Amino acid sequence: MKTETGIILSVSQLNFYARSVMENDPVLSEVFVRGEISGLKSWYRSGHIYFSLKDDKASVNAVMFRDNASRLKFVPEEGMKVIIIGKVSVYEERGQFQLYVQQMQPDGIGELAAAFSQLKEKLARKGLFDDKYKKEIPQFPENIGVVTSASGAVRRDIENVLSRRFPLVNMILYPASVQGENAEAELIEGLRYFNENKNADVIIIGRGGGSAEDLQAFNSEALAYEIFASKIPIISAVGHATDYTICDFVADIRAQTPTEAAELAVPERSGLMACIQSLYEKMNAAFENKISENQQRTDMLYERLSALSVEKRLAVSEQKLDGLVTRLENAEKTFFGIHNTELKRLISGLNALSPLKVLERGYSIASKNGKTVGSVYDVNENDKISVKMKDGVLICTVDGKEVD
């Protein structure tokens, strides 16, 4: 049907025509647009991303389908300023003019830098970088696990440093790709290998320097969680001093270079010998001081024990006994001296009264049957009596008696 103004189209025909015009326009088939993300919606099941791209004067609807969205190195966020590459078309069902985004990168910084910043902030919030989770490196490790390329200079540098500084240590290499599609998986497998077999005291993971793309495997979220879960202390040695990766922040120690990582992993032999010598001297001095202290203590205890010993106590008792004997002898002498004089005086008095003394003067004592005869009435005629003289006894018979 035609009218004076033209052909009458259905809505679907109009939308189809508008879409055909836009998609065939060389300018609109690939456009570069700068703007700010607004109204962001991510459909996790489909993987598509829907949003509006706006500036201070206008906005346009945009969609990024799953195939293109899966290749993003960062996560689009509300309010993020981006530059997109895509085409302009019409969504026929709604007649909606929109951008079909094929590529996207943050405006002002690179895609990898944005992804790094986002992941770093995310893991920091979850505590993976906290010092309280950092494990200490053992002072004298026996086995050092190394996860790196088998053919790179990193391996040789680590081997040279370990053999020079601490020849007793054993290095175990787990060869892994350090860039490319398989790098992330192989690095994770290397860490799991040492943790499952428990055959390393320390693990060094690293590679030489390179571009942000070269270091991308060490900015993996999965690798970060594997490092955090490791029971074995991990030293990160990725790139050079100015290179930082997510691996560096999660690891227990970050070394600026692989050479420094090897130096951190083991003690230095000459320094260790000096330390041993110093410890020996300190131990010897402490030993001598201890001996001196113990000798003094022993002497003190010996003196105390000697004072309490049986021999010592016996000697003291003997000395006391000697003193008591001396005092007793002196007291005896004094006692007997005093009483001997008194005894002599009493004896002298008794002697003066003794019948014997009387007998000596010519008197005698008569007795009958052992009893002294003191009266003539004590005897009768013909009684036998004894007469005690000073020099003997007379046996007499009483012939008669006279009473005075």
C-alpha cells in the first residue's frame, strides 16, 4: 500500500530496515566510544552484560554478549569510565537503538592494570594479605621447593645461590610454565605437589621480569588462594624490584628477585660459622660461670653440712663434756676440800670421846654376852664376862661383887 507520503511499513519492517541501515553503515559498524557505565546488570546464567554508556549530556543502551564478556581481564563496575569498541544496531523486538560491545577497557589505565587493582582490593578485603597469616621461614631448611621454568635463568640463579650460601640444602624443582595458557594451572599444581608430598620446608615460586601480559599468570585469583592455603612457607620472586603481582602480596615473603629469594630461604655459610663461633664462646663463658657458681654454692653447702655433721656435733659435744668434767672435778675438789676439813674436825671430836682413848689411859670396858656391863647389878657370881683392855681382852669369871 502506498500513500502520498510513501510506503506504509509495519513496526517489524521499520525496525528491520533501521537495523539493516545501521549495520551496513561503515561508520557505525565499528565505533570507539568513551563514556561512563550506568545501570550495570550482569546476568550470571547467560554471561551477558547490560548497561548504559553515558556522558554529561546523553546516554545510550549497550550490551556485551557472553563470548566477548568472558575475555575481559577486569570486572566492569558502576560508574567506571571506559572506552568500548563495538557496533551500533537496533534491537528489533523493541526498536531499541543500542551499542553491541565487542571490546572494553578502562579509560585512562590498561585493562590488566584495572584487573590487577580490582583483584588486589578484593583479596585484601578478604584478609589474604594480612600479616597475621604470614608463616615464618625455617632457619635451617633441608629441602627447598622451586616452582619455575626448568629452562629459565631463574632456576640457575637459585641453584647457584643455594650451593654457595648453604651447600647442605637440597633443591627440588617442579618445572612449570611461567606464562601462557597453561601457566596458571601448572603453577598451582606445583604448590599442591609440595604440600601433598610434604617434601619441602620452603617453596620459592617465581620467574624473571617481563611485561604485564607476561606476569599475568601470577595475578591469578586461583593461584592467590592456593598460596594462602599452603601449609609450607612460600617466597614469591616474580620479576624485578619494580614488578608487583598478586602472588607477591599473598606469599609469606616477597623477594625483589629470584636471587634474593634464594638468599632469604637459607642462611649464609660464613655468617652461620661466625654465629656458631659466637654461640660457642657464649656457651663456654656461661658454662664456666655456672661451674664457678656451683662451686661456690657447693662450698657454702659443705660448710653448712659440716656444721650439722655427726663428727662436728660430736666434737662440739666432747668439748662441752670436757668443760663439764673440768667443772665437776673442780666442784668435787672444792666440795671434798670443805667437807674433809669438817670431817677431820668431827673425827677429832669423836676421837676425844672414843672409849679407846679412855682405854689408852688405863681404863677397861666389861661386857657380858656382847653387852657393855655398866653396873654390878648386870652380872651375877660365876658369870663369864669380857674385859676390854687397850691391848686385848680378858675372859673372867665373877667370883663375887661389892655394891658401892
